[in-house]
Amino acid sequence: MNESVGIVKPKKLILEGKLDLECGQSLEDIEIVYETYGNLNQDSSNAILICHALSGNHHAAGVYEGEKRTGWWDSLIGPGKAIDTNKFYVVCPNNIGGCHGSLGPSSKNSKTGEYFGPDFPIITVKDWVRSQALLSDSLGIKKWHAVVGGSLGGMQALEWSRLFPDRIKKAGIIAAAPKLSAQNIAFNEVARQAILNDPDFDAGRYLDTNKSPKQGLKLARMVGHITYLSEEAMKSKFGRDLKEDKLNFVYDAEFEIESYLRYQGDVFSENFDANTYLLMTKILDYFDPADEYEGDLSKAFESIKAQLLVVSFTTDWRFSPDRSKEIVNALIAAKKKVSYLEIESPHGHDSFLFADNRYTRGLSSFLDY
Amino acid sequence: MDTIEVIQQWIERDSEVLDLGCGDGEILKILSNDSGATVLGVEINQEDINACIKSGLNVIEQDIDQGLENFGDQSFDVVIMSQTIQVLREPKKALMEVTRIGKESIVTIPNFGHISTRLSLLFSGKMPVTGSLPKDWHETDNIHLCTIKDFEILCDESSININERRFFNSTGNESILAKISPNLFAATAIYKISK
């Protein structure tokens, strides 16, 4: 029980056909990098699609040869885990617009031979879901047993149930919201300003000049990271602990929380693309399925046929339980099949990454039934 | 007939049913499997919630005491509140809400006026511990126990119609004694009510 899927290798494929985007542009020859865990059964009925969040990628579980770091959802995906790879065939792609191998701003445009950079079209959650449907076609999966994701990933799972009601049996919508609040957008805007105003951003053409707006990206990540943690978690992990045992009256990182945030920002800015970060925040800001229905979320949910599980976490203030309840209540009003769990967890928005017992039990019961 | 059979009998086929305080989903499972009902449960106990999800039932984790505003007026054919009203902080408000949400509602209560509780209190001088009230006073979740008489007075005062009523003795059966003098001989009462 509860082992890892072990050593994994990413796979690649080119999606067949053209993807017409909401913005009016279209993308062709879309390269997608993805990972799979477990085995697809004979009638292809045990496939689960995992949708990643803002800074996630296709490496959801297991480890790469020679590396120690596990995938971002290794706590939940594996043999005997909540998303049990002994039972299910789990697929996790890197979304288009990402920066870990799938077509995105840091890819070269096949028509011009230049980096897309800032010219990469602004895509939406709908576009993502449509691209994932093309991926499903390529993989021969007509209907997903489930589509599951946390945060921005949960929004994709929700959108899947709306857009492809006949191609999804269950949806796990974890730590998500039906749309961003003004406060959520405000935090995203601070992150964008940090990147856009980095002198090395070069109007998004930094790859052409071999630069990288690392300072801006670091700052963006630091702001974001604060919103992922709860007050409680920060207090118990760092409190007002000092790196040294006295104040030095300088502007260096003196409190532990300062050096933690700086470290997180540094690591992130080495491994992430600034244009992708801008794009991801925009995708979040634009998400609002009720918009086409004059703000009536339950009308937006009319097409849904899947059984849904909505999960929130008590200390999540980025997408609080109240935001999940908005989804749940609209689903109830639309007479859809929904269950809702509110999990007590100290980890804030990041709670969806931790294998809390009640959370994993609920999710596995939901997926297994 | 036991209480579950009565509930099943009272609910038309293919109804939409909401069970407030659904426990492990025992009633909902039967209604969904045998009566073709579309069911939704509301529960706060974590083990019960997981049991519901495990059986494929839809269940919302929600504290009824915190309100039920998220359920629309007359949005369910039937609302069930079985052995739950006595643990709520505001039973009257809950009854109003139940009859607002359901076109019809089914409520079951443990009868504190039952002869065993009366005698127990009279002779032992201690809070009664009986088959339908199995826990000591300091361990019980029941904070608003009532008798059959009390419940019917509350319905009357709240302009809630009692459309049907059935009474069960302490072995869970409908006996003649419980029928003749329910407030003394019924351990459990079950009501079909509406606004």
C-alpha cells in the first residue's frame, strides 16, 4: 500500500487537427507532453485525467531516473493511494501555454522559426479542455472515468463536465472557485506587474536576447506563495523566528519567512517561464462559466451529466470553502449529482497537495464507486 | 411495518428526495434502489459522509444549524428529517425550513412522553436511558427532546399541516397500544407534514 509509481518517463505526441481558440486565433501541430501511470483496461473505461494548476506540469507522480524529487501530486497518485494506479490509468498532460514541453510561449513557432514569446495567444480554460479532448482522441479514450484537479485544475474538471457531458463520468473539483474575486485578480495583477516591469522582460522577447526576467518572476512567485499558505501554517512553520538570534538592523533576510519566500522565488524563477506565468494568471482571471448566462451559474451547469465531488479546505483563503459552496449550491439548484466535503486542514490553499486522511478517503471512495 | 417501510410507502416513485441528517444513507439507498428516487443527503458526521460517498450517494457536508438557505423553496418533492430534529439548536426554525424546501416533508421523532421514559424518571430520579434514547444525559446529542403532544402543538402553532402520522412501539412495530395512546406507548412517531 501507498507506494510510489516508481520511475516514470514523459511522453510526447502531436495533436491531430486544428484548435480554434476563444480569442479567435487557432493553433496547429500542437505538441503535448504528458505522463501516464497504471494500465488502461480493455474497454478503456478506467482512465482518469489529471489537470494541473498554475505552476504545475505533467510530472504528477513518481520520479525521473536519477532524481529524487517526486511529482507534484505523488501524495495522492500511486498504488493504493487516493487515485489508485492499481485500478486506474492516470493521464496528466502539461497544458498548452505551459513551459515544460507542451506548446507554449517558450516554444518556437513552426511558421516563423521564432519563439512565440508574447505572441502566444491568450488561451482560456475552455481552450485547455478542448485541447485535452483532442488528447483523449489521440489516446483512444472516449470517456474518462474521471477528470480531477485542484485549484485551476479543478476549474478544468468543472469545465470538462460542462463542455463534454458525454465524455466524463465523474469530476473531482478540489480547492476551486466558480470565478476569481476582485482580490484574487488583484494578487494576479501584482504578479504580472512584477514581471512586466522587470528590465530583462524585454516586452516578452527575452528568449531572443538570452535574458530572463528572473527578479520579476521571483517576486510574482513570492506574492503567489503567500496566498497559498494559511496564516496558521506560516505561524507554526516560521512564526517570528530569526535566522540569527538577534536583529542586525539591516535589510537582508532576517526572519525565517523572508528567506523561505526568497528561496521559493529563486527556485521557481530558475524553472518557469515568465510569459507562461503571465498567461496562466490571465487564464485564471478570465475563467467565469456563468458569464454567458448573465451570471447564473446554475444555468451554466445545465449540460452537466457527470457525478461531481467538490472539496474545499477550512484554512484556504485563496479559494475559501464559501467559493466551493457557490459551485455546490448552483449544482444543487440545477439538480445535478454532487457531493461536497469541507476538509479541516492547516495548509491553506496548498491543502489539496497533502494526503489528509479524510480528503484522500473521500476522493478514493468517490472514484472507486 | 417499520419506519423505513412507512417512509417508502409515503414517497411516490421517481421523487426527488432530500434527507437532512441522512446518516450513512440507509434510507436514501433504499429509496434510490427500490423507489427510483433521485436522492441527496445532508450530513455533518464525517464517517457517515464517507459511508454515503462509498455507496455512491450524493451527500453535502453541511451543518443544518448553520442554515439551509442554499436549498430553494419547494425544490424537492420530499424532505426527510429522521431522528434529527432533537439534536438541532432551533427545531422550530428547522421545521419551517423543512416545509419550505419540500413540497411534502417526513419527520420522525423519539417520543420523550413514552411510558418507559416517564417511569424511568419517576423511579430512578435520573435522566432516562432507553432503547430510543440510549445515551447518558451528558453524552447525548439530544438537546431538544419533546413528546408527541409537544411536537403536534409546535406544528399547530407554526401553521404546519400534519397530513399523516404513524406510531411505533419500542420494538419498532405498530402496536394497538401505540395507536390508541401514542403519547404514552409510542417510542417513535413519524409524520408527513406540509406548509
